[in-house]
Amino acid sequence: MTARIVEAGDTALVVELDARIDVEVNARAVALAEWVQAARLPGVLDIVPTFRTVAVYFDPLEVDLPRLRSLLEERGQMGVRHVSDPHLTPAVEHVISVQYGGAEGPDLADVAHAAGISEDEVVARHTAPSYRVFMLGFLPGFAYMGPLDSTLARPRRATPRARVPTGSVAIAGRLTGIYPMESPGGWHIIGRTASALFDVQSRPPALLKAGDAVRFSIG
């Protein structure tokens, strides 16, 4: 596994790990982001981990850019070789209750038909794993989680919906996610939860973070 650093404009550096969606690669990205956060490096404004990268945003008037790059290179190379087991085993696991099918999951029947299994089996396979939260994006608090059982994998809808209700539980590719607020969306909706994924009054406002684990239960 390798790491490289690229510039993203004049106010961000991005550490890139192997270009694949993988639990171990993501664990190393999350571990690196946690280290940068804990180091409280001067001039660093924000740290954003994704599936396999870490973006470090900084104030160019306050940070010593060569020093920041050097630290990230050193830690990035160490991180891709020496992330400890605790980072591969999420410290926080959330259990989220879901009402599957019917009006709450209008695409459940289509997913079952495409997979060649019953709707009950789709629910059983969706609730069986503990999913890793790879990253947040798209909407505040929207978590990209996986890997999804390969038999349930579906491409995004050819025509996205103009309105997806808050709390909709959906799948696309080998990922599953929950819409934290009403929005347009092209994922296949198989259920809905009453859990609040994002609340501006909470600290932190997002229920989930990269590196967490999520299990779904039948509500």
C-alpha cells in the first residue's frame, strides 16, 4: 500500500492511499485523519477523511507548508504500514431501527426481483452485516456505508427522485446509506428510520462519523 500527497489549490493538501473502496484502506485514512486532528498542527483548519484520502485544509498565512507536507508524508507512509487493529474494529457501533418495504421502502420489491430472492430475504441480508461508515458526504450527515451484500448491489436509478423523504434507507452499488433530510436522490429506497442523522442543535450535529459501525434492525 502506498501514500502520496497532492495539492488541492493553495489551501489544501490531500493524502491519497490505494485507489479502491476497502475497509483496511479506509481504516488507514481515518487513522491518519485522527492523528492530524490530535496533533493540532498550527494553521490547520479542517481535516476530511474519505474512502481512501484525507484532505487537510489550512491557512497559508499561518502554516509552514513544507513542514506540513513533510509531517503528512512521514505520517502517511507510517500510517499505511502501521495502523493498529483497533482502527480496523470500530469503537462505536450504532443500531438503527428500520421499517422495511411498503410506503417506507418503495423499491424493496424491485431490489428483490433483481436479486432473484424474496423481500424478506432482502431484509435479512441487509440487516445481517455490521457496516463500516466509510465517509460522510452528499448531504450533512449522509454516511456512505458498506460493504453491502453483493446480491443486493444495484446501480443507481436511471431517473432520480425529485424528493426522497428524511430517514429513507437506501442502497446503490455495494453501499447503503440513510438520507438525513429530504432531498433529491437516485438510490433505491428499501426502508425508513425515525433516527435523526443530523441535528444542528447537537454536538456533534451528525450522528455518524467515518470509522463508526452501523447495524440495521427491523423496526
